[in-house]
Amino acid sequence: MKKNIYVAIANCMPNAGHTFSKGGKKRVFRSILVSAVNENTILFMGAGTVIDMDVLEKEYENNKDILLRKKRC
């Protein structure tokens, strides 16, 4: 069964991480939710999120192609 997640909220920390692989490309998510790979999912960073701006900026640059396709709320 295929499920579609419409909203994802998390309190991420830069010492954690999730990996998504597709078509031979590996993406690592530490600050941005791995749900970013679903272009229909709206992402929210919770109030308790710990942000390391260097990690977040690098992660954004590495995943900009999928993040720019996302719908805005």
C-alpha cells in the first residue's frame, strides 16, 4: 500500500540523520526532514529544533533540486 504524507513536523538535531537513496543518488538529511523527498509533503521545523547553520546550509545546497520543487503553504 502506498501512503502519502501531507505534513511532517520534527525537532531535528544535527547529530542525527536519515538517508534516502534513489536512482543511485544518496541523500543524507540531518536538519531538513527526510520527508522532503515527497514533493507533496509540507515541512515544519518544531520549536525545539537545534539548528547548526553550517550543517543546514550545506544540506540545503546538496538537496536544493528537490526542495525547490516543493509546494508552498
